[in-house]
Amino acid sequence: MAPITNLHGLSKTLAPIVTCLPNAHRNLHLNKRVQIVGSNNNTAHESESSSQESLVETTTRRAAIGLVASIVLTAQFHDKISLAQEHTHNGWWYDDLPLPLPTVTNNLANEKTGTRSFIKKGIYMADIGVKGSVYRIKKYAFDLLAMADLIAADTLNYVRRYLRIKSTFMYYDFDKVISAMPVDNKQQLTDIANKLFDNFEKLEEASRRKSLPDTQSIYQETEVMLHDVMDRMDVMYKTI
């Protein structure tokens, strides 16, 4: 973060703004009252007036510094947001650097849309290696199998959110695993992944429409695919 410099100069520039502050007016009026009360104790009142002037000056200076700091920090905050949006579509940044947007190199997107409707942005995909991706696919398939107890008429919104998080990781992990496979095995694993992701999209759409019968029906089909994926990932994890 750039240092905040020349606050004294900026406080002078912002003097008209500072004098609009309620505390400044209150203290100035108090100062006037102190100067006109009593004529026999001029020395005492002059001393008190000097103290009041010092208090007003201190108050206004602190207010100006606080206002300037607020303006500078707010401007820098918006600059960082603009910088993040300029470099990535992920929508999130950390420590002045935008989070990288995961990409796929294999044919896993929906042919009609060119993407997958369930993909959730703002997720950081750490590089855990091919074996780590295989393990995570198996684990998240298990997690989605456990989602059966969550499906109900008043919980479909939570079903969709949970599905999106798990399926997004599985989408990018599948791409990494497929890329590491021998050429002869790539197409078979790609077909399995696409079949699963097609069902994920249908399941997400049914839950978005809050159709409990459609969600339950599509989920039953998805369960079979998830069991198959877990079995395949278990074998792959032992052989990698």
C-alpha cells in the first residue's frame, strides 16, 4: 500500500469541508461565548479562550487527517478491485494479486453453451498434483452421494449450492486427470466425465426450478454415475 504523505497540506486544502463538521461549529460558538462573558477577569478568560482555540484546532486537524485518510484508502480499495477485474474473470483477489481463473484443455464443456452451468466462480484451485485430483474426485463423489438426505421440498436451494461447489472442483480435477492419462484412455474417461456433468447440469436446473420430483428423478440417475466414478478413481489412485 502506498504511504499517505503531506496530510498537513491536504488538510489545508480540505478546510472548507472540515468547517462543515458539527464539532467545529460547536467549538467555535463556545469560543465566542467565552470571550464575551465577564469583563473583570479578562486574563482568565483570555487563557480559557486560548485553550478553546487550541482544542478547536486539534479537533479540526484530526478530523481533516481522518477524512483524508478515508478518501485515500477508499480510492486505493477501488483501484485494487478494478485491477483484479481487469486481469481475471474469477472475481476475487488476495494480497494485491488476482486469483487465477482455472481452465480446461479437454473437451468437457457443454457443446451448446461452451461452458458448464454449474461452474462456480471465486474458487481457488490449488495445484495438488494428478494423484491429489484423483483422490478429490473420489471424495467429492462420495460427498454428493451423501447429499441424498438433503433433498427435500424446502432445501433445494441448498442442494444447488452444495452441488455447484463440489461439481466445480470435479470439473477441473477431471480435466487434470484426463490430461495425464495415456492417449488410449483419454476418450473413455472424457465420455464418463461428460455424462456425469450433463446430469449435474440437469440436476442444477431442476433444483433451480424447485421441482422436487425432477430433482429426485435426476439424482437417482446421478447416483449410479457417482458410484462408477468412485470405483474408477479408486483403481486409478492405486496405480498412479
